[in-house]
Amino acid sequence: MPVVAVNEVSREYKLGKTTVKALQKVSLTVEKGEFAAICGPSGSGKTTLLNIIGCLDKPTEGTVTIIEQAIAGLSDAKLSELRNKSIGFIFQTFNLIPVLTAYENVEYPLWILGKGKKERQKMVLKMLEEVGLLEHKNHKPDELSGGQRQRVAVARALVTMPELVLADEPTANLDSQTGEAILELMQKMNKEFSTTFIFSTHDPKIMNYAQKIYRLRDGRLIKGESE
């Protein structure tokens, strides 16, 4: 059973009197442990598709199954539970909480899940060590470089051991060398934990790492160009 199954999904928005067709009849599947990329230029629908896969948005048409759950039949509470327990998010703007330390940012999703203090500490320290930031655990985001902040974001996304991690333009705000280091880190985590990764990107470097590539243009999956 695929971790992600998107079938004939369309998403439309109303902008005044205009209907914007962000996605049109998109179908794709991603298997457990894959390192997949959704590629395309700005405005192609990448982020919209990623938000639907991440249960942050719902399609206008079509069906989406995430980790064997059809999201159309889930309540908002069940969708939140699915996101919190099974899906990790990595954003291009890092989305770290500025008043919290690196340790506290990584700890936060475990706190939401109700994990005990000792269990949280063990999991957070292990993940900070994995991403090479243990010595920076007491630093706040504005005391870290862009690459270090993205490493915190990776640790936060993975600390709950989710089955699926979604990364929206994770290298966009990083220089090329740092971006490559972050990709290598995520590839390492993918292999070590068998976590499924899906990227939304227009960065050609990510295509070198992806096992499978889906290309979007004007909200449509370009036939014959998925690999």
C-alpha cells in the first residue's frame, strides 16, 4: 500500500470573479521509503499539491489517501491527529518559534503529542545529535545560521519518527553548498529511518537526489516526465 495515493485531484480557488485552477486531474503514488520530488516553476501547483498531501488543504475534486487513510472522510480533529503523529513538515522559511531554543523547537511536537519529560529529552537529544547540532541546543534561531536553522527544522520534522516528511522548497533560502549539505542530511535520515520524503522544489540539485520525479506545469502533471 502506498504511503501517498493521489487520484484525479483538482483544486480551484476563487479570486474575485476569477476561478484559479491550481491543480487539474493530478494522480501520483509514493511508496514507503521513497525520496520523491514534485518539480516545476513558480505557480505550477507544487505547494498546493504538497499542502493537500499534508492534510493542510482539501481538493475540490478527486481522492487522497495518506498512510492508508482516505482524508475526505476524516474530521478536522482526525486530520490534526494524522498530521501530528504521522507527517513531518520542513518549510523554506524554517518556521521555527523565535523565542524557543533549538532544543525547545525540536521538543515542541513531542509536547503536543503528550510525551513525558524523560522521553522527550531522550528523543530530542538523539535527534539534535543526528543533525549535528547538539552543542547548539540552547541557541535560539536568531543565534544560528540559515543552514543550522534548517537542520533544527529537519530535527523537528523527524523527532516524532513520522512515516512521511514533506519539504516545501527546503533549499530556497540557503546557499548552494549549505543546500547540498541539507539534502545529504535528509537523504541520510531517509536511509536510516526508512522515512518517506516528498519535496516541492524548482531546485535542479534536488532532482539529483530524488528517486522519483513528478513534474507539474500549470497545475497539470506532465505525462511521460515522471521518473
